[in-house]
Amino acid sequence: MWPKTTVFGQNTRTFFLTLLLYLTPFLVVYYRKRSFGEHLFFEPSAAIPLTPEMYTLSQARAIYDLPVTTLLLRAQEAHHRHQDPAGIQLGTLKSIKTGACPEDCAYCPQSTHNKTFVEAEALMETDSILADARKARETGASRFCMGAAWRCVRDGRQFDSVLATVHGVKALGLEVCCTLGMLTDTQARRLKEAGCDIYNHNLDTSREFYSKIITTRTYDDRLTTLQNVRSAGMEICSGGILGMGESVEDRLKMLLELANLTPQPESVPINALIAVKGTPLEDRGFVDSIEFVRIIATARILMPRAMVRLSAGRAQMSLELQTLCFAAGANSIFLGEKLLTTGNNSAEQDLAMLGELGLHPVSPAEARSFHSATAIAHDNAHDDCGMPYFTESGTWARACKEGTEKECLAV
């Protein structure tokens, strides 16, 4: 029998039961930290690192090496907290100047160092690019990315033409992304003023493995361009390529370079190498599927508010592998039968795939609104549907879909 004494005016039993109920969430957090390690359970306020020292290789490796079921659970916890759980951003990637690139990237069919099927083409005229952008918009793309095979941007007539094109694409209501090579601070600001929202400049791999793939520019050259992009007010899109002969550690180091930027990139494309005949990597086999999924999941956990883009190599992936990538946290794909110069799935195939999986397109504005809304989220916060982020069992349990009004499903 509980004594009939009182504490703060309450029956002792009632008081201690209330206290236990209040402390339960904190005990769950404590247990998880003891069971999985502090780096495997992220407090909402610590989801984005405040200092470059937030993540270490040992932490990233511990996440990557989790049992795949636990890894996907952790990735989905981050994904449901910070992203539209069923939303996929659709983009189109257009080569506006093809081939004759002086860089010696071992994977690239556009390099002058590699003898491939690619024939050099001059910079496209603005009107032709705008016609392609309109077609992309009609297909369902909300983001239009333009790539030019340059080592770096040079001021003059061609860059002025690109700026005019950026302005025109922006006027179509599309999110504008460019990937033109290295940029100076001034050039980055001009792009921003013209209407460019995002600049893509991939790190490709780890600093240690980098020289085995590229020798004509340094790793720090790439990081300097990213800094110029950020200083100009554009968002950063930067990721890497898997399957070039790098180790798992190289892949994790590449993710850490990005995750430890302050702020983190808004977009992280994860590419599978397409081994093109005539390149030094032509004999490389396709990257291991489970290793690819593990990197997607690790990227989602380390960079929860980034759009993790399932990019090159999807044409070689089964529906099941792509589904695993979405389950691991990927939430963006490119529409169209070509990515710069290599093949891709058709828009019809991709839209049918999303329909079969119950996924829906999400616009850049919707995605950014979602990221902003979760920036100050807490475990006891509610989304705008009114459903709690956490269930009593301590797992994420919300998914929203569009209807006459937002309907929230507890799963």
C-alpha cells in the first residue's frame, strides 16, 4: 500500500506516477544514447551542425555500418522530420555547351583527354534553351539545370549569353540551377542577380582519392567555388560519384566534407558511375546496390534538410533499387531521356514509377517551406496537419498527402 502522505498537495502515488510519465521521454532518449551511441540519435536542435567538428569519420562509419533495417529506420526518422515524406522534386538537366572540356576527369565523356562518342557542340542560343525549358516544365519539372563543359567561367560574350538565358528560364517560373565549372566571387554574384537559385559543383569523391580521378584542378579549387556560391547568396548543390574504385571510407569522407560545411548544402546529388567507353573508367562495374543505398541513407542522416538527389545511373537501376533509395531518403530525380550526354529513364517511366510507389512531385517552394517549418521543430512539436512527430512508442509516424485538404495518416 502507498502511504497516504501528500507531495505538493497530491497523493504520493499520483505524484510519482505523474513524475514517471513526465520523465519517460527523457529516459527514452537516455536509453537510445546508451544503446546506439550519441551520434546515432539526433536532437532536433542539433540536426544541423553548428561547427565543422560536429561529425567525424568514426561517427559516419558507425551510422553507415548499422544493420540495414536500423539504418533505414534512422534515415526515415530524419526524412519524416525534415522533408515531405512522399514528396519528390522533379528536375531536368540540359547540356547547353557539350564536349571539348580541358579537364581530365576520368569518368567524363566530355573531356578532351578521353576518346568517346561525344562530339563538341557550341554554346546553345538562348531561344533554343528556353524552348527546352518550356518542354521540361510541361513534362512536370520544377527545376531546370543547365550544364556547360567548361573548366571555369570566362567573362565575355558567352557568359553574358548564359546570364540572359538564366533570366529567361527564371521568368518561366522554374527554379534555376547552373553548373559551369569554377566561378569567381564576382561571377557568382552576377549569376545570382540574373536569377540563378542554385549552383552545382560536385566534390566527386574524398580529398585523398581525388587525385586518382582528376589532376587539372584541386580539391580546394572546388571548395573555393562553393564558398563563392554561398557568399553570392545562391544555394549549393554538391555531391559525388560512387563506383570509381574508391573505398567506403572515401565515400564517407566526401559526405563529411559536405556535412561539415556551415551551412550545409541544400542539395546533395548521389551519382552512380556510368562507365563510358573511351574513358579510363570504362571497365568499372556498376556500384554495389546495397553500398549505394547505405550512402543515400547516411547522407540523409548527416544532412537531414538537404534534397538528396538520386542522379546519374538510374537507367541501370531496377525499380526495386530505386525504391530502396527513396526509402533511404532520396527525394529528387531528373526527368528526361538524357543527363547531359548519358542515358536516363523517360519522363513517362518516372512518372509511372512515382504513381506506383504512391509518391508525388513537390515544388521547390513547398520543399523550402517544409525545411523552414522544421528548422525549429522539437520532439513534441506538431506539423501543420496537427499530427505529432513522435508516437508513444518513440517512432516517427506521420505522412501527409494532398487532397481537398491535407490528410494526415498515422502509420
